[in-house]
Amino acid sequence: MSTSIQLRLAALVVLAAPTLAQDLTPSAAAQDGPVLLRGATIHTVSGDVIEGGDLLFEDGVIQAVSAERLDAGEARVFELEGRHVFPGFVLATSTLGLVEVDSVDMTIDTSEGGSINPEVYAAVAVNPDSWHLPVTRRNGVLVAGVFPQGGLVPGRVSTIQLDGWSWEDLALDRHAGLAINWPAERSARFRRWSGGGDDAGDRTKRQIAELDALFDAAAAYVAAKDADPTVPTDLRFEAMRPILAGEDPVFLSITTRKQAEAALPWCAERGLRVAIAGGRDALEFADLLVRHDVPVAITSTHRLPHRRDLSYATTYELPAKLEAAGVRWCLTMGARDSSNARNLCYEAAAAVPHGLTPAQALRSVTLSSAEFLGIEDHVGSLDKGKHATLFVADGDPFELGTKIEHAFVQGRKISLTDKQTALDAKYREKYRQRGTLKRD
Amino acid sequence: MIRLFLVAALVAATPAFSPLLAQDEPLRGPRKIDPRWHALTHARLIPSPGALVEDATIVLRDGVIVSVETGGEAPAGARVWDCSGLTVHAGFVEMYAGVEAPLPDATGLGGYWQSEKVVPQRSALDGERLTDSEVESLRGAGFTAAAIAPSDGVLGGSSAVVALGAGEGDVAAATPEVIEDGVYQTLAFRRASWGSEGSLAYPNSEMGAIALIRQALMDADHHAACLAVDATEVAGHEPPQPNEALDALRRGGAPFLFNASSELQLLRAARLADEFNRPVMVLGTGTEFRRLDAVLAAGLPLVLPVNYPEAPDVSTSMAADAHSLRDLATWEHAPSNARRLVDGGATVALTSAKLDDRGDFMAGVREAIERGLDPVEALRALTVTPARLLGVDDRLGKVEPGRLAHLVVRTADPFAEDSEIRDVWVAGRRFEIEAAPAPTHEGDYAFRLETEGGPIEGTLRLKSSSSAEVLVGEDSFELDDLKVGPQHMHFHLEAEALAPEGVFSGTGLFEGEAIHGSLVGPDGAMMRWSATRTGDVPDEEDEEDDGEADGDDRSSGEDVESDGEAEEPEASLEDGPLPLPFGAHGLTAYPDAETVMIRNATVWTAADAGIVEGAVIVVQGGKIRYVGPEALAPVPGGARIIDAQGGHVTPGLIDCHSHTGISGGVNETGRRVTSEVRIGDVINPDDINFYRQLAGGLTAANLLHGSANAIGGQNAVIKLRWGASHPEDMKAEGAMPGIKFALGENPKRVAAGTDRSDEYPQTRMGVAALIEDRLVAGREYRESLERYAALSEWERARTMPPRRDLELEALGEIVAGERWIHCHSYRQDEILMLARLAQAFGFKIGTFQHVLEGYKVAEEIAEAAVGASTFSDWWAYKFEVVDAIPHNATLMSDVGVNVSINSDSSEHARRLNTEAAKAVKYGRMERAEGIKLVTLNPAIQLGIGDQTGSIEVGKDADLAIWSGDPLSYQSRCVSTFVDGRELFSLEADAAGRAAAEAERQRIIQKLLKKGSKPKMSRGSWGRRGGGERLADRDLARFRDELEDLWRSGADPTLSRPGVCGCFDVLYEMAATRAGSR
């Protein structure tokens, strides 16, 4: 139940209008025949890099990845000598489609009222015509986790692909797991600055008690409902069935070791599957992560060190250190504002001069992120049987000079134009007309 | 007036009661007379610091010291106080004791001046004075007089020195309370509190408070000048209005006491003192050692608290992690603060202010002495120096004839560990602090018990008030249930020698050296006994003699620590230079400009030469001396050769929009136009983000006011001179003065967030009108000054001078082309509006900042402004930026605009090189042009393009060395030079991190060994220092706001571009919501 993959291949009319902003143009047509990417350097991520390899996909699914030349048959062939093929980047945590303009409340659908909302899920509110989707995918981000925000239990996480006519098209997995903001003590700095408030420890205890009450009540409800179907239905607890059963994970937002020390045994005792988002201090609780075999999505390398004495490079060094510590990790960005989601690959790249290999950096924003979201059977690497959700670039995508030339989502060749490229073209034309363009 | 009276009293030796002192109420019943005529005899007198008179006789009469003699005799009639074995010194003088004083009547003369924070006409004597318990706690610490001062306000009013104890008791007349009125004016950079005066009261930033003070002092001068004109010629102008506030600030009046809440504030106050040539004293924070050299160079008299921080909690490793080295080392060094400042030649007074509990004061002073402060200097800092600073040194501070009778009588030298105060004399009246302990009767006594069988003799050994034994021949008997009082003793005795069974019950009466007692046997028969003291109880073992009070205060240092914990003074700790900025990565000495040759590098010149492979750069005297092929390079003697190993060198990066290192608020939101405030007044060189940005190759930045106001504050262009001594040293020489403007949503939102429905501007129309109006006003202001300057001297003496107005002055500079606008802007309409306005006025705009729709009106920008400074790719965070495109930089550049890419974020500023690379990515800009976006172009936009921003001979040696292509993610900054000084390098960084960690662990170990309990509870940092606390309801709301943001993943330490600092966003959010509710 947890993975409801949409693989619909209805034939659609192609309306090619590449100079218009993507939010005004139709989504890509379904793949109407096999496609062969020929002679490219194929970065499978799951396995070796294949120089001069071929990749064949049909019906949205990769049929073959080969170092040998594949028979083109009826496939449309892209001759890609000197080009590189990568699986689409996977942004583990985002609010893509839920937020349009950060400062305009009416464009924000991230946070339902109240503190505990397991009944809500993100996919249903993702706006397929959001300006953010085409802007984000232009830099190779083709898959994302969408996280409700706010309160103790913000709701259920969905995973989406960044092309589709409707939110149903976009959704890869509507119910990927339950987001929980694990209770945090306010930092001393925060308390000092804000003048105190209730005692940090008491507050944390109270909130953990709230979580206990929720999970106990849900378990009691499930037992009752299963024994007697006339028990009235509670949507919150129904939504928690796969969580309680350990089928879908809880995504815990955790920053400090103190939180991890409280949360991981709590989850283990209840038999929950766990993934952690945030992970600022993950190195300090690497032992817990390894012992409990829990993956962590690190929020951003482009952050300031949180303490004065820490190395200026603390956030850049973290990924390599986690790798060395044997932690399952991926790199993500702060979910609150996803307007900069297109910079995901640069966040990963920033760790490379600080000990991470480019291959490790690449995995952290592809396969590792897919594993974090539980969709690694479908996306995150270039393997037979996975979605043809990938892009073609003229070089190393971490380099700022590299251009992404083609991108496919489930085999559909998507447009790489958007509102921003349209505005660029429009005003370039203005100055061209007026003869004031000194360089064109 | 009072002072005159005192002198007269002395000369005339008038009767005891002053005819000038009012009696509050008519007498009830007979008078109660206190002759106030005393002689303290046989005292060990410290008449002034460093002096000593044994066996002194001090005669006090009518509140004045009449005579001080060695030996001498008490005059007949004086009440005699035997001070044998006691030490007498002058009463301590407290320089600051805050009191509440009511605000003056708003309708009074002059009313409030601009703000109720400016009330210099107010006096500490207007209000309730010190509470009885405050007075008692002061006297208990040895203070006999205190300068009381209004505890709030920016210019909060005047202080008076009062005697601590006047009016107490029931004698017929009070002693004089006020020793001197108007001894100083209080000064503080206090901000309007949130909420209580509307969230947007002025000033709500530190720079706003400074601007307010400057304007007030200028107005005082202006007021005086107007009065002078009016005195010369009454006709031809309207009469100047009486103004008590401005009168109170007149020149030649009292000095200022500045209440600092940080050592940086102290330096800011020193700048005010210089600018206005006004005497300023500083009530410090105890952290002056963190900027020691600059504080000493400021040369201001210092009033230092002893509010050392509590021992940081390092009980767990997690708790220890929460403390920075800066905090840990501050704890360690704080007790040395006074010593360092005294050694450095500063004038130092000590104060009990800023302590939570004044009972900790003497322990704090003793700790300073343990850490090297000369006890003589400590005494001076509590007597002579404060008396002098308060202008009462002819009356207080020493024990000399003619001075006021303010004395402390104590058991030992003032700072000896076991020195107890017996009495404090205030204005010739005695206040007992701690009575001498009752005499003890311990000792050996020869006793004789009369029994029926004849006398029994032996020794009674009274060991303590509860332990004694009787020794008779070889036998000894313990006395049971012994109780020894001042005059009596009671005990029980079981002694087989006297009776085989039963208990004897005894009593004794002490009479001098003798005891006379009785003993009642089990049979009820009473026997008499008596005893005579023969001497002390002999030592049973080799007792340590540390119980002896030897009066040597220098030895007292070691006694402060309990046994076994006595620390060896750490010579290196006390004498070594302290790092600047204090904490990790601080420099103990700012480096000299190096002579350097950088070879084997690809040089991005950001000049006509473009990108040159294999070039050599020679740096000398802070300047670039040579760029070119190695073969032709001069090699100055002593040059350090840096092999870049195939790396790249760029000019130091320049950030044209930064809010890093600004103290006390980035926005002044108390007014809609704040051109009078200056970021340059509040530079915080301790901000660790400067170091982090150096690590990203940044060497200069444009520190800007926030975007809350249509017309904001003045900018400061700085170089990242990490480790420089004074905040002023950060400023880049020769930069064009600038000012922040802001269009669109931000100023609208802030104005709409106030509680006034007519607040301006709430639309882009209003923004345009407001800016036009203020520019006109600035121009007309300048014209009025010019007209006045053109008058003859004769005319000027008869013409009211124009008021110097800091707001209009800056606006006038803009119109005159002397100050460049850096304008926060987004939409093309507003950009065009300001461009046209500037053109109409005939001045050039500096930069449009953010300017995310700049690509739509690039031609107009190229014409009207020096440049445009934008983000690489931020968008969609507000409605007005939905049309932002990452091609903006390139497109504007392609139309001829000078474009820079800025950070507006302490975090982005660490990686402007890859931000610039995004312009290459999105717009296919040439790589050599791309680097100019963050080097030469911003330099030009800040008016320092001829000094820095490119690698050309003669320019400042501001350089960044990279491990590879600076536009590639694979590269990192290896070394950063500012003015030819290497202020960052990977090697130095690694060494600095290791050193900081070792230092942290050393201090943590020290704390762990001490045990986690703080030795004494002390004042906490900043709580009483400067800013006021938020009102509770605002706190609650604000906490929630932050909490939400935090929960949702935003870290308050992470500032976001485009919104001018995270806290400002929160502020604006809070303000907006307050308005909408």
C-alpha cells in the first residue's frame, strides 16, 4: 500500500511551445516508443561508471544499461558521445508545490492547524502548476519528498516526480511515512534571548508524553477496530496503521544527540521504522545511527557553523565524516522554503573539497535520497527495471558551468524551459530590438 | 550651596545643627540631641591609599573630621571609641547606584526632547532615592557615600552624591544628605523597549541611540548659540524658547557617565567624547580586557564592576560544548580585568553596581587582588579615585582634617580575607555593621574547690564554649553539658574522686580574669570554687597557625582558596597578550604587512590582462608591487615566497551587501526616515562570521542598514581586518559615503505594522512621495546652511543660526552627490521611479541592491546608477520577487550595467566565488567577467575601485589564493591577504583550531577540578547592563514566532538573503502582526 506508483501511458497530444514558461505549457507527453541513449558516459550510481555506454528505456522503464552497443531497433536514438547520463537528483525533504511565495500566507499549504495531524498528507495539496517545479527540475532535480510542516506531527510525507498534469500524476508515493518533529530543548541561546519560558526539560517531557499518548491510542484503536468493525472510524489512527505496523517509516526531525538518545530507543521499543531529517549534530550521534541502522538526511552544507568555536568548514566536512563513520546518509535542503531546491547538487558539491569524493556526493543526492524516502526500487540509479527518470549533461553536474541538455521523467522528455528562461528571452528581445544589447 | 555651607561650618565651628537643613515636621516632645562629637583612639589609620598611621586619634565633630593625630588624646567632651587593634580608612565611594526617577512633566519647560529617553533635566533627587536595604547593603560593603543616578533613559538625567545614612535614626535633625548635586549626566545606548511604547518606538537600535545622543548634543550647542544671538539682538527673530533639557546638556556642565553593556560600547562612547569634546566616564562591564589596548587608548576613566561570570557548567561534555572558548576564557580572565587596566595606566574606580548581590562585592575585589591588583590601588579605586571623578575629592576619599567624617572601622586591612567591618561612620554618625564578638573565656585557670575535706586545687582547662576539663594531679575529668556564656558557665560533673555515684551540678560567674562558682553534689550540698586565669590552652598538636590574623593582606591571597585548592598563579595566563578578537582564532598581535612573492599561479587580474597563467605577484608594504611574468619580477629582500602550486589567485572578494558584524540592530525602525543613523557607529569586529568569510576569500564588505525604512541609515564600507585593535580600524579608507534606501514591500510592511493608521508610507506611491520630500528637504537644508555661511560676522551675530540636523545633513549630501544611495529594490516600476528622481535632482545613485527586476530596466540603471548589486539566483521568497531570474546579472551586464553579486547573508558571503559562477552558468558570462562580479565591480560601486578589486600594480594587496579554479566547486580558499597581511590560511586555521581546542580543554579541566559549584553567585552578564527587557507578552509572542521558524527548519543563526537578516525578518513579522491584530 505504501508505494502506489503511477505508470499511466495514455497517449497525449504534444503541444510544443518551448519558449513559453513551463507553468503555462503542458506537461510532457507519455513516452510513445523506446528511446536509446547512445555512446554516453553513464553514471549508474548503483554500479560502475560506464564509458561510452548505451541506455535503453521503454514505457518509462529502463530496459538495459550496457557498456556494449545495444540494438536500436525502433528506438529513437540520442547520439551522446562526450555527454553524461545521470539519474535524476532526488531532493529528500522539500515543500515543493506546497509553497509558492514564502511571505504570502495564502500561497502556503504546509502547516495544518493543531499540533498532531497524521490524517493529512502532502501530495493532495501539491500544485502541479507551481512555478517552482520547472525551475527546480531545470537543474536536474526530478524527484522530491514533500514534507508537511509545523507542530509535533505535521502529517504524512509524499514523494513526487517533477512532471505531471495533476497531483496524481506527480505522486510517486502518496503515503511515504509520518513526519514527526521530535521534541527539542530550546538552546541556551534561544532561551536567553527569548527570556526563558517554561523549563526546557519539562516541555520536552510533556511533548514526548503527547507522542506516547498518540501512539498508544492509535494502537488501542487499531486493536478495537480490528476486533469490532462497528467502532467508529478515526482517520488519524487509520493513517497510522502502516506506521504502527512498521511498514512505513516515521521521519523524525532531529538536530541534537539529546534528541536522538530519546527518540531512537523510543522508536525501537515501539517497533517503528525510522529515518531522520535534519541531522545537524549527526556526527555526535553517529554511533546511535549505526547501531539502529537509521538513515539520516543532512540539511544543507550551506549553513553557518552553529557554534562560535566550530571550524568554519564544519558543515562542509560533515558528509565525509559521516561516510567514514559508516552512517547511511543523504544530503537535502531545508524544507521550509524550496525556492532554492535547484541548488541541491551544489550543496553536495560543497563537501567535495572537504574529503567527500564526487561519486559519494552524487550518491548522496540520488540513490541515498531515494533510499531515505523508500523509493530506491524505482529511482535514484540507472538500473534495469527502474524509472527512466534521468538527465543528460555536457559534463560534471556539480560544476556551475555544466549544462543539462535533456531530461526524462518516467521516459517522458520534459521541457527545460520555464518562466525564468522565458523572461530572460523576453527582455533579451527588448534590448535586441532597441539595439542596446552589447553582448548577445 | 551645600558645599559652601560645609566650608563655613568648618571655619566657624557653628553649633551642631545646620540652620539650612529643613525639618520635615514639627518636633513632637523634647528634642533628642546627638552631639556628634567623637574621638576614635588608638586606631591603625590608613589616611589615604598607601599611607599608614599607627595609634591615631581621629576627632570628628558635626560630621567633619576635626583632627587626625598620631598618639594624641581625645578632647574632653568627645565620646571616645577605643579602636585598639582596629584599622580605620576612608569610607568607600560608590560611583553608580541606580534609582528610579519620575519623568519630567511633558508640558514643562522644553518638554521632552525628541524622546522620553532624553531627559537630561531630570535629577536622581526627583525620585525615591535608594531603599533602606540598598543603603544597608552599601554600608555593609564599606561604602559611605554613593552617586545615585536615574537608571533608565539614553540621556537619563543627572546624578547626586549622597551620604548613605542621612535621615536615619531619631535624632532631632537629619544630617545633610546631598553632598554634591549634578555630578554627572547619565548616558547609555538604551533602546526603546518592545511593545511598551509601541513596537516601533525610537530609538530601537544601538545606532539609533547614538544618533539621538549626537543630535541632542548638537541641539544643546544650537540652543546656546540661539540664546547668545538673542542676547545680542532681540529684534528680528522669534524668541528662543526656554528648554531645560538642552540647558542641562550645556557645555561646561557635568561630565557624562556612560553605562556600557559591552567593551565595544565603551569604544563607541569614547568616539562621542572625542567628537563633542565632552568628558565621559564609563561604567564598564568587567570585560574590558577583551579589547584592552583600544580601551586603554580611549583613555576614559573607568568604573569597573566585579561581576565575574559564574563558572560555566561543564559537568557533562554536552554542557561543556555549549560554551565557546570566548565564554570560557572570559570566565577565566574576568578577575584580572581591573589589574590589567590599572597596569595599563587607566584611571580605575571600582563599583558594586551590576552585581546581583552586593554582599559579593568584597569577595570580588579580593579576587581581583589575588589576580595581581595592588591592594593600594584597590583602595584608591574605592576612595580617592571615585571622589575625584565625582568632584568631591576635597570632602571624601581620605581621612584628613576638614573632610567629611566618612570612615570605616574594621578588624584588619581592608581587603584581608578575615577583615570584618565593625563600624561605618557616615557624616559623623556611627553605624554598627558587626559588633565585636563577645570575649571568650578560653584558657587555663588555676582553681580551688572548697570541700569539707579541704580544698582541692588543680587546673580548669576551658577549651571552648562547650568543652572543658578539670585536671587534678594525674587525673582529668571532662565537664559534661558545658555551656559557657559571656558571664556565666554551667556544667555537670561525674567524678569518682568526689563521689562514687551521682552528678555534680556546677555554675561559675566570670569576673575579669577570675571565675567564682559553686558546685552542688548529689546530696544537695553546695561547695564554693574559684579560679584564676593562668594563660592560654596549650596547643595539643602541631596546629596550623592559619587561624591567626596577621593583618598582612598580601598574604591573604592564598587564604581565599580553601586548603588544598590553593592555586599557583599562572604567570603566562596573567601576563600574556590576549587574543583579538577574544576567543578562537583571535590574534595576539595584528600582523605587519608582509613582503611576499606569489608564484606558480593562474592570476585572475579582474583587469584588462584578464586571466593570466603562470604570473607572479609581488606584494610589499600592503600594496601590489608587481604582476607579470616571473622572469621580470623584482624579488625584494626578505620576501616570503609562496608557491601556489598551480592554484589560482584572485583579488580579494568584495561583498556589496552585508549585515555581518553590526551590533544592536540592523534596522532602526523607530522612524520611517533614519538617515541620521550610521552603521559605522556599531561595527562589531568580534563577529566570528568575519573570520568565516575570510576563509572564503572575502576581504571587503559594504555593511548596510536593513530595509525597514524608505530612507535607512548610513553604510560602512569595511575591510575584513580580523584582529585589528579598534572597530574603526575596520573601515576602508577612501570609500564613498553611502546610505541605504528601500523600496517596495519592506518599508510598506513596517509602516503598516505600526499602530498608527496614518503612518507613511504604505504604498509604493507613498514611498516615492516620501523620498522626494526628504530629498527636497535635504537640498533646502543645505541651502539654508549656505545662506547662513554667506552672512557677514556682524550679521551672523544677530541671526538665529540654522539647526544642525543629522537627518537632513545626510540627505543633503545625497543631493550634492557626496553620498551614494544603495537602494533595496525589486520591481521595475520602483527602480525606474528612483532613477528618474535622482536624475531630476541631478545626482548619481550608487547601486540598486537586489534589483531582481533590474533586467527589465537595465538601460535606465546603466544611466542613473554606478551599478547594480544582485543575488545570483534567489527568488520567490516574497511576492515582489516572483519575476526574479538567475540571468539577471548577465542580462544587465550585457546592456552595460556595472553588476555585482552580493550575499546579504553571513553564510553566502563565505562563497561569493561560486555565486559569481552562477552568472557564468545561467547567462554564459565570460569567466574573466564573472570574477569581476565579486571583485572589481563591487569595488567600483563602493568607490574603492581605484584601491582594490583587481590585481594591478599600486593597488591594495587584497588577495585570495585558491587551490584551483575559483569558479569551480572543487576549489577552496587557501589563503587570504588583506592589505598585504595574511589573515587567513589553511595552515593557520588548522593551528588555530588545535590551539583553541587545547585551550578549551585546559579551562574545562580547571573547571572540573574546581568542582561545578560556583564559588560565589554573581551578577549575570548583560542583565543589568544596557538594553531593557522585553515586556512579557511580547516575549511570549516573539518566542512563538521564533519557535515556529525554528521548528520548521530555519535556524535563527542562519540568515537569509533578501530579507536583511533573520532577526529583522522576525522583527518585521512581529511588527506586522502586532499591527494587524
